[in-house]
Amino acid sequence: MPILVLFIAGIVEFSNLVITQNRVSTASRAAARFGANGGEDEGMVLVALNAVTDTMDLSPERWDMWAIRGEVNGDGDGFVSFQADHVYGAMQTARYTTTLTSILSGTLQAEVLYRLQQEFDGSEIIINPGQAAELKFIGMLVLYDTKFILGLDSLFDLVNSAKTIRQLHVMRRTGLDIETTNGCTGVFPIGIEANIRSLTPASYPDEDEFDYPNPPPVLAQFINNVGDVPLDEANEGYVYKLDFGYGPGDFSWLQWLQTTPDNAATLAASLQWPGDNHLQFHDYYENDDVQMHIGDWSAINTGNDIWSASSIISTISSDIDADRSMRLIIWHEGFNNGQALKIDGFAIFQVAGFHFDPANPGNSWLLLQFIRHDASCGQTIAP
């Protein structure tokens, strides 16, 4: 009987360890994604902690985090720059000292480079230095000391009843580090009215309603989605469907300069990665205001040729295939009769699917996966 009890207890402890490891991995991945989209170190910490705030002890004594930033050389076999900054924690985790040694000795640098050089060919991993050449990257290394719920220290060869879980995620940098009071760059011409709620099984579109991708995603694939949650309370992974229009819960096409034609060519140019609002934007009412901030007004693109334009369809499809994170405009009350809308904020989304109806544009829609609210730029300066 004691052996059976010990066996069951071991299974419980191991299951708890796996769950905790997945949560730490989620925190590391979310923080790295935030940084890759232009977030600063402090924001990366907040994103990591928010990812686990309801499930884990947030005491600094249990955590250590390093924000990693750098650039790979032109051959893909070394670094132009590499920086790992300790951004959170009391430096008391069991593996803090060994981790610090790995940074000083270059072991961590080698691990990061190895990950950036990886290509996947089916089930085979191929190391290709060219894959990493000239990449700018951001990562988050997280250590978390977990205590076993049944205290079976010796079973797992632990020290001080703690096991350090280590997770490292590194991502290609897609955004710029910018001060929050600077105008936003890298904004894409899609305006989202804020009164939307995340999808439920009843509200999720049927498979045959999708134009792209094929096959379309099913709701169960969005494992972090919680249904019927308003946008202002969204967490990473929630999914929203927005119909085209100018009312509550709709999306609209935008253009940065009101004097450019309302057509697919104008929209297609601004949808190209990494965006051109920093070159084109002029406030709808103040033409000399060329930096995009909360409170500014953006012109609306009402072009009739958008819905059947191959340039629009191919660009949006490519964004889906690339899992591309895009900074979009949020608006609420400010709307000028189909001519312009007032910017209330910004958020990062990934397009997950779409349907365009050239005969009846009001039946068109976008499926968007929420990544995060974005306060990294475009904030107005306090008087």
C-alpha cells in the first residue's frame, strides 16, 4: 500500500510540474511577443506576470527574468550585438547563479543563435545560418521556482523543496522601440469599433463562410479564447469577428491622407508590411499634424473596388500565413459621417480568416485574434 500511495503521489506531483511548466512557457512567449512588437522591458515583465496572475505565486523571490535583445551578423553565425538584462526577480531562484554564468560565458548566446538558425523540414530540424542572417531579435528567459504540492523532494532530487522551471522564447523583432508619447508607426489601415465581444460556439462562422484560409480554423484551435468578453477586457488569444461597416463592432478600411484616392491601390500600399503611416499620415482636421496619436482623426477609405482586388486578398492572405501581428486602430464614439474616425487607442491583432462579398460589402468580415492592448506609442502628452 505505501508503494501505491507513493506512486500516485508521484503522478500528482509530475502532473503539477507539467502544468506549471506550460504556464511559465506561456509567460515567456507572451513577453517575447510583446517585445518583438515594440514593447519595452517593463512592459514585457507586466505581460509575463499578467499571463499567470491568477494561477501562480508572483513573489519576486520565486522568479528571475532576463529581457534579451540583439542582432545577428550578415553570415548568421554570430552577433553584431547581444544584451541580456535582468528585469525582474530577487535573484534567489535555484538556477540564478548558473544562468548568470551561462550569460557571461556565452552559453546563452550560443543557445539563442541555435534557435534562430533552425529550419524545420517535416520532423527534421536543419541548422541554416542564413536563416538567421541580419535578424534583429527579442527574447525572454524566465526562471520560476516551484514547490511541490506534496513535498516529495527526494523523489525529484530537489534542493530546498524547489525545482526551477526554465523557459526561453526568442522572436524576430517586428516593431520599433519608441517612446509612448511619440506618434505611432507601423499602424495598418484597419479601424475597429470597440463594442465587440469574443466569439462563442454559437457566433463562430461556419466553415463554408470562410474565403481564406482553407481549411479554415475551428474555434477549438483558439485554446485561450473565452467567449462573450468585451474587447477592453480581452486577453491574449481571444478571437473576434468584425463585420464591415461603421457601427458598433464593425471594422473599416482607413487611409492616411484624405487627398489620396479612395480605392484598392491606396489601401494595398498601406497594408504592405511594415506599414507606411509614418510616411503618409495627416490628421483629417489638422493637416500639419503628421504624427499619429490618440485623439487624432484618420480618413476612411470607401473604395468600391477593394473587395474584389487581388492585391488586397493576397496581402491579407499572406498576413494569415505568416501569423503576422499587426497594430490596428481602436475607435468608439468619434465618427464623421463616413469620412473619418477618431483614434481612441491601438491594439495588436493577428488576422485569422476573412470573407469578402463584392456584391454586398456589408456581409464581409474579418476574424481577428487579439494579442494585446498597445500603449507603447501614440499616447498624448499630459498638459
